[in-house]
Amino acid sequence: MESSAPDGRSGRAMLRSAWRAFKSLQMGIFLLCLVGLACVYGTVIFGANARLGDNAIPLAKARVFNAWWFFILLAVFFGQFVISTWHVTRMSLSIWWKRDFSRSRGYLTMAGPGRASVAVPGGPETVERLLAGRFTRAHREGNRFFAHSGLRQRIGPTIIHAGIVVILVAGLVRFLLYQAGYIVSDGRFIATEGETTSIIYLPKFDDAAMSPENSQAVQLPVEITVLDFDEVFHPNSRNPAYYSSLLEVRDPRTGVVEVIKLDMNHSARIAGFEFHQASYVKLPIGQTWRVNYDVRDARTGERIAVTDASPETRVQVGDEDLFLEVDGELPGLGWRLFTGANPRTPIETGTLLARSEARRLTFALQEFYPQFAFAAGTGAYSLSNEPLDPALEVEVFVNGTSIGRTLLFQDDEKQQIVPPLLEDVEIRLADIHVRQAGEHWDFEGLDWRNPALAFFEFEVRRRGGEFEVLGTRMAAFNVPSDPMDLPAVVATQEPPPGARFAVYPLGRTERHTTVLSVVREPVVPWYVLGAGLMTFGAMLTFSGRYRAFHGMWDEEEGRLHFALVPRFGREPDPAEFAALLAELEGTAPTAREESESLEVAAR
């Protein structure tokens, strides 16, 4: 029993030493260095490793920043930081009520800057009055004095520490949420204009980049329709300067519909996830299409905006509080305009009008193939002289400028295979005629390389859900031939009397697939709060100078011994010390008297 006491005291002494070491500033710096080294390790070995490609950042998150050992390191650093800075925090929180009369006579009379002994006319009462006018807080206890200014400078470090604590807590909470599967940092939403979906894609494995193999579909509680996509290019460039997606979010449980415009600089919160613009894909016109519509003021003819839409899909008209819904792309079909304030009842309805057309379309005959065939080595040729599968090669001109050659088939199915030279118009070989003296001839035995009065009938048709025949033309086959005008594409139509708006279809345009990144990081606002607190604390810390006045009135000598003490590590301001000394000696106006004289002068 007698030998156990020293061992117990020794054990307690070791624990006290370990506790002092743990809460010391040196331990805090050591742990901070470990956190920094771990961050460098994750960034350099994984995050910035070009050999890992798209898997670099996912590997960095999985192996380091979301790893259990990094969580433990942050937890230890958090505990040590709070313990080691508690005394600073406690001092800052009590700085307004601080009363420090502990300075001895030797401390006040020792040699050094900011110290003096001075006879004060009026005695201790004058000292008390002068301190109250010059310092933020002044206190007296018998013949001892304490006053201080620049209190916000002392609170600043505590606010910085609070910001660090908020960031550390947010990091620890994020790790727990990540382990519970709540955190989403690399999801995708993919939908084409006019398409409605409630699916997002999340990675199956966190240590690999998103890919078709590493993705899983997750159902959202809402339905999202991509109403429209818009892009603006840099001048003289095809690089986008701005692009945005117009989304309609519908909650099927409540029927509530919300329209959101999501661009490169703004995100949207939908069903608990944050959606951000990631990229987009243009789809070829031949595969899938949208139609441009010219919306104008019917009374003035002024264009409001050109917007693209799909049938039955409501889109915003430019940046106006107008939303257009169309039934199709051909003149004569219906349209409706709504406002954001009343999305259910249209403010006006009408029919699509044929736009005025400035293009002059002409063509020149080049070659005729009675039975068309094609071979890689020889190109186009005819299998026989019989018009079993006729095709005509023509050169097409727009306003006198050639836009290329194309093949015209009498068979509609084959014609659809040929890439169109014009987006909204097709020239079709409708029929073949052979005439002599006003009578039709038989094709049998006719030499198509030297035909006798052969005529070809062409149709000019607008592309749409169904073709619309805009006009026909009969032309003689004569190679070479002069360019021949085709019928006007459309005729001008005016809006009906009393209409406020007029809508003209402008033809098909590109359709876009919107790709949005999907994240769920609920702790991000706390990171922002922590960073804001640290910034605010730094501003307070460096926005002023803290200084404290310690004084003692000597009754026997009739003098005041005092010290003007700035924050540790700084020297007192000579000008401020000289002004204070002059006030105490009665050779200079007090701070209160200076303020009153300035007010009088201003009046």
C-alpha cells in the first residue's frame, strides 16, 4: 500500500503532462500540419494525377477526403482546437466587462515605452473623467484605474476561431452523411428539349467517374420537362458565351408547377438536389428537330423574339413574361400565348401565319438516270434505259448562289435518304412526260440520252409533320439547260384585325440535349458561413488597435503612475501616448473638449 501512492501520483502527473501537451499551441500546429499533408497527398497523388483521367477526383474523394482516417484526424484536430483556444474565446466574450487592477507599482514604474508618472491637476477625479472620455470602457477601484479601447480587435480572433470550428463541424457532419449515402456529388440529369423525365443518374461506385457502366437510375418525386434551350455565342465565334435551360417542374402529388430558368451562373434546387449547368449536345436536324417561331407585335410588326419549340411544349418568348404553345409547324395550325401570372388561361390564341419569303430558288438540270444505281468506283449510273427507278441530278441556287447538287427521286422513300440542301424546303421529281404534237408518247424504246420533247414535273414542298405542296413546275429536259425559277416558297399573310400578336414559323432548327450536374451537399452553406466568419473576424482584428490603461494614484506623492499597454508584441503609439500625457498634465484639451469644440465650430 505504501508503494502504490507514489505510483498513483506519478500516473496522475503523467496524465497532467499529457493533457498540457495535448492542449498546447504546438500540438495544434502539429495536427494542422498533418491535415495539410493529408490534403496535399489527396490532391497530388489522386486529384491532380493526369494518368488517372476522369477517375482522379473520385479516387481522391474515396481514398482520402471521405476516408475514415481523415475523419478521425479532423475530429482530433477539432477537439484540440476547441480546448486550446477556449481561454482566448472566454477572454474575448468577457472583454466588455473586463476589470484588471492587478498591475503592481513596480510594473507601472518600470522603465519602458508607454509608462510615466505625472502630477494630475484635480487628482483622481480628473483621471477618472479623462479616461471615460478617451477610452471605450473605464473603471476605478479606489486609487486604481483600468481602461481600454479597440475592443473589437480583441473579439476578432475569437470570431476567426468560431469560423474554423464551424468548418470543422461541417466537415465531420459531411463525413457522417456521406457514410449514410445522403451526399451526392456527381449525379447527372439528361433530357432533350420537349422531353419529360423524373430520372437522374448517380454513380454506383464513388471511386470511379460517371459512365454508362458506373451509373444507376434514381427516381425523383417530381417530373421535369426541358421546355427550351438557349445559347449565345461570342462575336465571330462558335464558342458559347452563355447558355441556359428552361425547366418546368411538376409535382404529381400536389399538381404544383414551377418554371425555372437555369443558366451557367445560377443553380436551381429541385426535390432536395442542386442542379447546375454541365454541358449540352446538339442533335442533327435530320434525326430530331425543333421549329423556330417568330413572335411579333401584330399592331406594329415589331419582333418580340424568335423562340424554338416542339408541338404541345410551352416555351418562354425571349425574356418576356410570355409563354408560347403551338400545335405544329405548318401555317394554319393553332398557337396560344400565356403569362406567368395566369399559366392556365391563354391571353390570346391564333393560327400560324405564312411568313414573307425573300429567297429566290432556282435550279439547273444536270443528268438523268432512268434506272438509278450507284457504285463506289464509278459513282452514279443507270442500269438500263427503262424508267424503272428514275432519278434526276440538279444544281440548286438560292438568290443566284449555288448551294450544291442533289438527286431528285420519284420514289418518296429514296428521296428521304438524300441529305436535304435546304432545311425547310424540298424539290421533288413528281412525274415524267413525253410529248409530240400534243400527244403523250410511250416510254418503250425511248433513248433518254437523246429524248424527244421529254418533260419533268417538279413539286416544291415544305417539310413538316406532313408535306405541304407549295407549287409545281414543268421543265424540259435539255442538258445543259439554263437555271429555271421554282415557285415562291410561301406567300405573305397578315394577322387578322384586332390581333395583338402574330406568330410565323421559320423552319426547323437544331434540337439540344441538356446535361445538368446533380449534387446534394447540405453542408456547403455551413462551409460558406465558416469562411464568412473567418473573413469578418480578420476584418475586425485588423480594423483597429487594442490598448489598455493601467494606473495607480499615489496619495503620498500626489502623482499618477500609469502604463499604456497595447496588445502583446506591439509598441504603444507615441502620438497617442503624448496626447494622453498632455491631457493628464493639464497642458492639452481633453478628448471630450476637442469633440465639443469641433461641434461648436461646425454650428
